[in-house]
Amino acid sequence: MQLLFLFLLIVSPYLLLTLLGRWIPAVRLSRVKRVRVGLTLFFAFAGIGHFVRTEEMAQMLPASVPYRVGLIYLTGILELLGAIGVWIPSLTRLTGLCLILFLLCLVPANIFAAIQHVDFGGHSAGPVYLLVRVPFQLFVIWWTYWATKQDWFTSRAAGTP
């Protein structure tokens, strides 16, 4: 259920702003800005969650990881900074790259939490939860790539160094 909420948090603003832009020309935003709104809401919500449900998130990390609670706070701050950074033109692409790397770094914690049946964010379902979580994580990576105008593949395909 949490992943459905997060999915809607990312996608709904895009759809809503697209419809509003068609009906009210003054509200019309570029596609990238509409995508970025959902990304911002996603990372802001996730970042705040690190301060509201700190202990539960700390359980997603192995006990051998030092300073688990501090790490949860730090990643929450990074997510909030990412939510802001995508709107700063000189930082948008760098922020996007950092967020994508951050999302990739979360995969081991999600795998650990699913294997351990951690009672947070659906991980209690066990490893089967990864069948939903991993594709969702890939979707968020793709959305971040799109929202922050990454062009790793298009520039090379076009022959640009």
C-alpha cells in the first residue's frame, strides 16, 4: 500500500498539472517541470519520513552498520536537499545524478529488510516484496533521470562526446 501511495505521489501531480494546463493556459508548465513536481513531493515526503519513523527505518539496516539512526537522519537530510536541488538550474543535473546513485545505494537495505521481514514499508512480506519494490525503485530512478534532464544515453547515441 505504501508503494502505491508513493507511486501516486510521483505521478498524480504530473497528470493533474497536465490537465490543468490544458484547461487553464496560465497554469501550463513544461513537461520536465510537471515531472519534477512529483519527484519533489516524493523526496520531500520520504525525507520527512526519516525524521518521523527513524527507528523503523533504522531496522532496515543490519545491526553491524554503525550509527544506524544517524545514517537515517543523514539520508533524510539528503532527500530533502535533493527535493530542493532539482529546482536549482545550476544543480539540477548533479542533484539528479546524486539522487539516482542514492536510490541505487538503497537497494541492499531493501533486500536486507525484505529477507529479515522488517515490519516497515511492506518489507514484512519478505523477499516476495522485492518483486514489487525493485521495479518501483527502477521507476523512481527513471523518473529522476527524466525530471533532471539526464542525457547519458541520448548524447552518446547522437554521437556527442
